[in-house]
Amino acid sequence: MGWHIHQMDVKIVFLNGVIEEEVYIEQPEGFEVFSNKSHVCRLKRALYGLKQAPRAWYTWIDSYFTGLGFSKSEANPNIYQIVVEGKLLIIVLYVDDLILMGDEMLILSCKKDLATEFEMKDFGLLHYFLGLEIWQCSGGLFVSQGKYAWEILEKFNMHGCKLVDTPLPGGWRKEDATSGEEVDATVYRQLVGLLMYLVNTRPDICYAVNKHSQAMVKPTKLFWKASKHVLRYLRGTSGYGSWYRQEDADWAGSSRG
């Protein structure tokens, strides 16, 4: 559709939820009533650390959107949409982050409405979200995780390693790597877990990460060596990502099938 994607953030999100149950807390430090030390405070709004806080916040924001006329997606209850005079606005809710796309005038109007109800921060066009870097270009979107990849390299002290051209060593076979001395399983799992999230925008390492994930119980030195090979590959390809062209949006109708 050629839409621009915007991002907003709700400040102090869990302080916005209304508590429906009776919840009491001790008198907060600095606000004690010393003449009534045995008294407690009844909460009307949620607090950080309160187990009801996430549900209270979602209940409030959900009722707010439905009150404006938004309908929820049947596939995902965190996706809201509304059609006004034939123009569409879609909102994706992720805890305190809001992603807005659709008609620009509806986006601006919705931002004003949100700012009157909540304390908001407007980030403008979406650029960084959950470790994903989104570059909105004419004709499509480029999504990468370059910063995230470098954080992995620095975490495992591989930011100065030698480069390689492939995600797996040449001639590497899983069967050969299952035997041998075992390594620290906790550190190995941490690395594979981080690489699993990187697969979101890096399908070129999908096969290698899949093979490494099969050795999570008893990783050997050969598996550890092969996982570091992936890091050497990432150092030279940290700028890689996924390019979504506008003309490729309709795969069913694509003549290039």
C-alpha cells in the first residue's frame, strides 16, 4: 500500500491501569502517616511489580480503542483496525509500544487522541523495534539486525575475529560433531538462543542455526567451533537483512511466482 509506519510509546505504562480488585499496600516510604502507622493504602491504579498491572493496562487500552470504534483482529487480539470514510488505520499494540500504519491523516488524528488520554512519546517513523532496524524506503522496507549482530559479537569477544564466507565450515557434518569433549552447555545455549532471534531477518544462517540447536543438551567442542564460525560469518555480513519490495506484497498474484 506504500504506507509509512509510525511508532509511539506510552510513558509509565503500568501506572495507567485501573485496579478492579481490592489491593492494599503498606504506606510508601516518604508518605507515611505516623499517627496511623497500622493503616494501609488501597490502590486505585496499578503499580510496577504488581501482578495485576499488565492485565489492568491491557483492559484499559483495549476499552479505549474499542470505544473509538476500532475492531480487533480475530487472528491477533493486539491488532486493531478502523475504517473512516473508506480510509484504513491499523494499530499494533505491544505492551507500551504502538505501531500505526494506514492513512496519514487518520494517523495524525489518532496520535492527538492518544496524547489527550495518555502521556505519550511520538517517535515519528518506525526505525527501531525489538532489536529490528526498519528502513522505510521508496518501494519497500529493509529490515535488519546489524546492531543486534554486533552485540552478539561483542558479548562473545568475536568483534575482531577473522572473516569467513559461509555460515558453516566446509564439509561440516553433524554426525562427526556429536562425539568428542563436551563444552559449557549454558554458554552454548546462550549463543544459539541469540542466533535464533537473528534468524528473523537473516534466513542465510537459518540452516546453520538449526543444526546448532540440535546440540543444546550436550554440545561438543566441534559444535562450539562451528558456532563461532557463524560469528565470523556475521562479522562480515552484519549489514545483511531482508528487503521487502512493495511489488512483492501479493505473492499469490505475483507473475514471478
